[in-house]
Amino acid sequence: MSAEQEIRAHVIAWNEKAARRDVEGCVGYFADDGAFMAPNAPAARRPAAIRQAWEQMFALPNLAVSFGPTTVTVAASDDLAYEDGTWTLGFDAPDGRFEDHGKYIVVWRKRGGAWQVMADIFNSDVPVP
């Protein structure tokens, strides 16, 4: 399996874990020195902060979240890659259903034969009201 295929398979499995609200499964993709950078929040660095960010997201009522790469680019060294793609997110807010969508970049590093997320950053395509 190529590096691109491995990363695409990880993203499919990651989406399945997110749908099940599997915090540990989602956090498990991140390197110990990785970062999760959601919009309108400080960067979550290291496993404890990344775990807390996923827990907060999964606490949103009737959450629906999905993401997928448009492209996966792998370095010639085959130990560094990035994916850029799109995401959607929806949940029940006090004033009704909130729906959002946007784009993201995830930087992957291969260490000890396993791909780990070094940085996950995403932002919205929806204009600020």
C-alpha cells in the first residue's frame, strides 16, 4: 500500500471513530508533540489538550462531523505528507441547527513505521454574521 493509500485509509477510519464519538481513537492519530488547531480556539498541543478539544466537540448536541482529503501529497523521503480537504460540521444550537463547512490541512509524519498527525488545522468557508 502506498503512503497516500495509507493516509486515505486512516482518514476513513478516523471519520468512523468521529461518528462513534471515540475520543481516544481520534486522539490516537496525533503524535505526542502534535497540534489540533480548531477555529475560534487556542491551539491544543499535546495529548491532554487534544483530548479535551475532541471531548468538547463531541459534547455538542446531535453532532455530525465529516472530513476528507481532496489531495494527499507525500514527500520524496516517504516520511512526511500533508492532506488538504474539506469538512462539514453540524449540531443543535440554542437558536436551531448550526451547519458549517470549510477546508483543512493535516500534516502527517511517519515515525517508527506509523503515520502520526503533527498538525491539524481547519477553518470555515461560512462568512461571519
